[in-house]
Amino acid sequence: MPDYVLTPIGVLRSPLTRRADAPRQGREGAPDAWLEVAELFAAGLAGLAVGDVLIVITWLHQAQRDTLQTHPRNDQTAPLAGIFATRSPDRPNPLGLHRVTVREIEGRRLKVGPIEAIDGTPIVDIKPALAGE
Amino acid sequence: MPDYVLTPIGVLRSPLTRRADAPRQGREGAPDAWLEVAELFAAGLAGLAVGDVLIVITWLHQAQRDTLQTHPRNDQTAPLAGIFATRSPDRPNPLGLHRVTVREIEGRRLKVGPIEAIDGTPIVDIKPALAGE
């Protein structure tokens, strides 16, 4: 099968700078952070508003892509699980899904949260969350 | 910024064969379909079970990637919206998110649904859905 190439549309600016410091999920105490969308893609933000609930898709750039099984939540006493049965960032295509609320908008910068991804994480897509998603 | 390369982990086998026939969202009458995961990634499925609720991430291979604004739901009377304020498949990185339930498992084939993506759509990730997602 062919490969597919993602173009980052922006980057995350977060107070979290190390993977070891990041909560495992946004709802586990993650901070707010800024999505800085590149000028080239800024027209795609039209219509977004404070209070919107979004799904942000990131490229988890520090992930290991050759992992197929892992101990969930890095608990070595837990049985190994297939990576597709976990939310581990270490997976063949290291895409992160983050359900966030828009807190502020300044031009092509959106403050969102909570989000557990670290500073410098590339953003590859932004979508409105559907009800129940 | 650099580009990032996705490797398909499998392919969708669906009775839907044309984009024009596909519902806009799974919950709008979409059928069940089979995820056929490649042998190379089959170990990643360990632990998945019938009844699990998953987020399937697809590569919407028929999408147009140069679209930044669109009329939501292809309604030409609706005002133009930024692509990141819509779920249109036409977007810079044409990733589809599909919340599905596992109906059957046969080795490395998973029957899931409802899912509105068309036959032959590449699958790039599978994750367990979090509560409220």
C-alpha cells in the first residue's frame, strides 16, 4: 500500500515541555495551550468561536512507531495489550486525538484546553466535535 | 515545517463504493463494514473485543487537499465556513474520524459500524474511544 504525507497546519505552544511531565489524557489535569496555525492555513479557521468544542489531531513527534504491544498506562504489572486497544502515543501512526474547548482566539492563534500534548507538537487537523464524541 | 508520512495499517471493505452514496456521518444511516488489518500490524489488535467502542482514523483518499473554506454539508445557500469549523473530507490533511462499535472479529478482520467511509478507504489508526468521545 502507498504511504500518505501529512503537512503540519500549525504547532502547539504549551507549558508542558517534557513527555514525562504530560498527563496521559487531557482530563487528567492537563493545562491550556495555544494552537498556532500557519498563515497558509489561517483561512480554514473562519467560523470558529470561543466555547466551541473541537477535536485537535496532533502528530506525536516523540513517539516510537515500531511498537505493536504495550503495558497500558506504562504499568509493567498489567498484561500486554495490542497498541490499537490502547491510547499510547507509541503506535505505527502516532496521531493524537484531543477533545478541547476554545478559550480565546487571537487571529490565527487559538487558546484551547485541556490538552496533554507537549510544547512543539505539530498539529495536523482541527475538527468540530460531534455530539457524544 | 517537515512533513510526516503515514503508513496504512489496513483497508476498509464496505458496501459503499461511491463518495456520492456515502452518508455525511456514520449516525446518518451508514452501514457496517470490515476493517482488514495488514498482517504486519495484526499483533496490535490483541485485547480488542466485540462490543468495544473505537475511534477509527481513515485517510480519505478521494478528498481535495487544497480546500480551506466550504459550504457546510455542500449546501450552496449556507455561508462559507473555514474547513476546520466543518467535518468536510476536503481539507489539508484528509483524516476521517469514525466512532464505531465492534460487531465481529475474525482474526485480523473486524466488522465495525456504523461507518460512512467508502470501500477501499485506507485505515491509519484504531483507538479505544474515551468516555464522552
